[in-house]
Amino acid sequence: MVAVIVSDALLLHLSDLHFCKTEERDPAPELRKLLCKAVGTVVEEAGPDVRVGLVVTGDLIDSSDTPAERIADVFRSFVHDLREVIGSAPIVLLPGNHDRRIGGVFAPWSTRAMQDLEAAVSGDGCTYVHAPNADEPLAHSVHELSSVLGVNVVAYDSTHAIEGKISAGGLFRTTDLLAVPGIVGCDKPVVLLLHHHLVPTPVTDVGVMDTSHTTWFERNFVQRFLPWLVSFADREELFMTALGAGTTLTLLGSLGSATVVLHGHKHYPTARLLRATQAGDGDVLIASAGSSGTLEQYRALGPRERTFLWPSFNAVTFRGDDISIETVFFSPKGTRPNVRQVLARATRKGASWEGSRVEGPSISEVRVASDEAEFLLRPGGVGLWDVSCLRRLGTPPGSVRSYQEPLDALPRAEISGERVSVEPNGRVTLRVDPGETSYRATSALVRTVGEARRRNAGDAFSPFQCVSLKVRRGAGLARLVLRGLPRAAEICFGTLTDLNTGQERPIALEPADDGVSLVVPFCPARRLLRIHWPLETA
């Protein structure tokens, strides 16, 4: 929600819609309807006196080769649904790399789809801010939002990566920002809207480019040839950054104003406050929005596990000199209420942002009394562990009776148990019922460095192993136990991952009989508990 200098105001920050995917990949139109419903809920909760604006920071479509008629049909319908919930509030759209390139990555670099987008939304109170080519200024004042929000809003088209056959990156030029009237020494906060990120974002900065829906040639080119030619060339960060980001970030601090940067591109909501280090410079508060139109797969799990982050958008609120940035996650099935999580809060004092520490998310509902997993390791085949697991689901105070849980084990592990089943896609799942459920997996986990290197060539190798517990519903107590590992108390460490944002935090382990445990009282839903340890070197 965005609040303002004169009166409260709400800026709804959407990003990375990726509409008009191929039919087998497109969760729309249901997801579009749920997005508009979630936006309407936030506007309604803000109240009738709050002024509202909405921005989408790029990747409106999934590929620049999308037919014009499909762009027109989808976006006219989408804007109509938005108007139902936000009324006549200004809507501002920015381009992203997917609006310029095929699949967001492959040449040719084109403006055809952007022209189709502009034609589809024109005349409905929408402003599409973009620079058709790099010969024109890339930064523009957005008067529609500035007047509503009471701040100085500037939009920057960062999608100019004209050269190269493969790129998801772009371009930043400091001259384009300096040319914007009133941006230097502004006595109001400066809000900069753009698609690309200025600093690497958590989780995605080490991620491998998704090639699951590409051709055989494209997949092998990215996975094999690129990293052979250039180190880490198959990783997202190398091809997704914009040239000049560091220089632009330094310039923003030297403007002498308290600055807010709102961007998308990486599909994970994050926030950072960068303090000025020189007298007269301003602080820069950076907030990234998650994807508002896709189910983003969290890729830091095991080979059998798949977890999708809920789609989301940010609500930025200015209230006097106070700013609050909140992420609103909405259920992709529409079966559960929205989850609202504060990313950052700060108060403007001149050119500075005085940040206040945000408390971690509190549990909103207890659906199960307890959610527990106990793992017992035994040496198995050469360089491998056999694993036994006992799952306990406490008597649910809510409606949870059972659920399916994917098992994290090596692809050829032999898994047995009363409630274990193999799905048509080969994924092995366990039905977790209230009470105790157990299974056994032979040759399930890698035990030694040598075996890990044999199975994971190159940079995919990690010298650590882990067991995990995914808490699907809010639990009065979440507990993960590991037994059977020599010197566990000395070598193990624990983490807790928020599966809304994908961000991971360290958490202390406690001693347990013949092992260690990770305990989280009043654990919110969609959290991943993990116990890690180093692989054996012999």
C-alpha cells in the first residue's frame, strides 16, 4: 500500500505478470481473476479515503512473439477486471525483458509486442511508459502517480539490451535520470520505478536459468556450452543484470533526496535499506516485488521435491513521512485467505530513511497442534545413507486431516512404507495422516564427497547434505530431529526458510538422544526446516 505526504495513499506494485504463456504453461485466466480479487481486498481494507495508484514493473507478457490478437484479448479483459476493484485510479505499465525478447532471453530484440500492448490498454486510464529505442531518454516523470501519491515518481525503461543473441539484461544511464526535471535536490521522496534490479536479490543470485520449457538445442546450449565457455554462464545473475546498475545506485544516493526504488524481474519479494556514506547524500530504500501472475518454483530443494511460491504483489504505503512496504501473497487456488507480510518500514528525515526493524511473521492460525519428522541415518551402499523417517502430525484443531508430502531422496532410491505412492510423473509421495506415519528409503542420501562429485558434475556439487521438514499448515510446534550421524552436535547446523519469499535464516539446534533437533514453536505455514551437515571426505 502506498501512503502519501498530504494524505494516505496506496501504491499497488505488481510485476512479472507473464501473461499469454503457451496453454500448457498458463495458469490464467483463473490466476488473473484471483489477482484482481486480492488487489480489491487490499484497496477495500485501506479504506475509501486512501488515494490509490497501480504500477506493473515489466514482463507483462511471457514472450515478445505473442500474437497481437491474444495480447489485446488478455489485457483488455485484465484492465477491465482491475477497473472493477480500483475504479479510476491511474494504472502505469513498464516493459520488461520478456516484452522485448522471445522468452525474455532470445533475439531478435523487438518493440512489436510493446506496441501491441500500448494499443491494447490505451484509452482506459492506463499509461505505458517506455522508450521505443535507446536514442530517446529512458527516464520519464510519471505525473499521473506523482499527483496522486504526493511524491516525485520517475519511471525508467531498463530493458535496452539491443546487442547479443542471448540476454535478459538491460541498460542504466545516469544522464537519463539527471535529465528528469526536479529530480535533483527534491524536497519530497523520489520513487523510481523500473524492471531490472540494482543489486543482486536473494535466492536467485545463484540460480540456474530455467530451461525446462525450451528446445533440446537451447537447453544443451545453456546447460553445457555456455558454462564451458564462460564460468557460471548458465546462472541467472550473469545474464539478467543491467549494465550500469552500480553507477546508477551511486547516483541515486547523490541526488540529495530520500529515494525508493521499486523493481521486479527476479520474482522474489525483498527489501533493503542502503545508507548514505557521504554528507549531503540520501538513503536508498530498495524493494522488489514477486511475480503477480505465475507460480514461481523454489529451486533450492532436493531432486524429488517441488514447492511453488504463491503469486504476490507489494503494497507500498506513505503516511506522512512514514513508508511501509508489505507483500500480499494470494492462494493460487483461491482456497485460502491472503497472507500479508511486512518487508520494510521507515520514516523520512530529510534525505534519510530511519528504518524500524520489522518483526518476523507471526502465526495467524494454528491448523495442527504439532508437525514433526525424525530421521535416522544408517550407512547404506558405497558413499550413501539409508534413511528411516517417522512423521508425526498432531491432532489438528482445524480441518487438516491428511496431505501428500513429496519425499526428498535420490532418484533411484528404494522407498517403502504403508502410505508411500509413486505418481505418474515418477515423484514419490507420502500420505501424512494424524498420528504416526513412517517410511524407509534405501540408498537415499549421498554420504561422501566422492559420491556427490560422481552424481553432480561441475558447479552443481555441494559438500553438504541435509534432511528437511516442510510445514504446510500453521503448527503449534514444528520439530525436526536427526539421529545416527556421528558427531552431529559438533558438525550440524540448522536453517529455517520462508517459502513465501524463499529467504533462509540460520536457527540454533538443540541436543536430542543420539542426535540433534530443530524446534520452532508456533511455526507459520509454508516454512522449511532443515538440518545440514558436511559430507565425509573419505
